Amino acid sequence: MSGPVLVIELAEAVPHSAIQRLREFLVRSSARFEEKRVGEYDLHIRADSLGITDTAGVDRLRPVLVSFMGPGIGEEAIFGAEHADEADQEPLIGFTPTHAVDVIAFCNSPVDHAVTALLTAAIMDVIGGVANAELREDQVPIVAGLPGIVATTTDPWPAVYGSAELLREWSKQSGFRLLK
């Protein structure tokens, strides 16, 4: 079963020193850490390392993939394909993304949604960027009043762009779910 996905949009390549700091954080936060290549990490993240104490009976170790993309790191073709159908992001977030990081959960329980949001926020604390989250129509009013919003759009589908603070605040909302 696939789970939720968040994308961190980046204005430029992430410096090697920041990737190394992120790698160190991921090693500390994971029970299983496999570096498939520089910038691609297959993890079993410990939910409690992100402050999640109630896993509702689900294993606290959650499988997640973190993958950098863009020129010089990862699959440039995948980056291009994922951004081909996006609206022009520069007017929304102040830059045209040259790189991105996908945070992909492999399961779909409520704790996987929280882990995805909070792990993405923690990654942003290290490397920067703007989170890009697709929304269901009924989620638009829920996120509208939250802090950390950079922009919202409805074209080609509802989405919110925001900071790590947005992800942390949104994950606290009752019934929080990311789009798959």
C-alpha cells in the first residue's frame, strides 16, 4: 500500500554540507537507514524521534523514502516529469524550482501521514525550501488560516505551499491527512 507524499521545492541545489547534516539527522532518527545514493535514503523512521508518541497501535517504525532530485543529483527526468504539469510556481513561491526532495511514506495509516508531514518539516529545517502539498477540496478551508502559508492555488488542482511551521501546525489538526 502506498502512502502520502510531500515535495520540498528548492530554488537551487542543496550544498553538500547540508546534505551531510541531513544524512546525520536521518541516521539518528531511523532504526533502519540505507543510502541508495547520495540524496536517496530508504528509512524506517522512528515516529517518536519526530515527537509522535501515539501511534494508535501501529508499529512506531515507519518506512519512508527521502529522495533528492534535479540537475546533478537524482533523476533529472523524474524531476522534469513531476514539474511538467505544475503551474508556474515563481509567482506563487518566489522562485522556479530547480531541485526538489520527495518524502514518500510506504504505508497509509494516520501515523504515516503525521510522520510524512513532520519528517518533511524536519528536513526543511536543515535544507530550507518550500513544501508543496496537494489538497482535497474540503482541506482548503482547514489550511487557509494556518501560519506558514506561502501561497495557495487551485490550478491545476488545489495545493498549498508553505513552511515547516505550516506542516507542523496542520499535522495537529483533527483528522489530519495528506493527499496520496
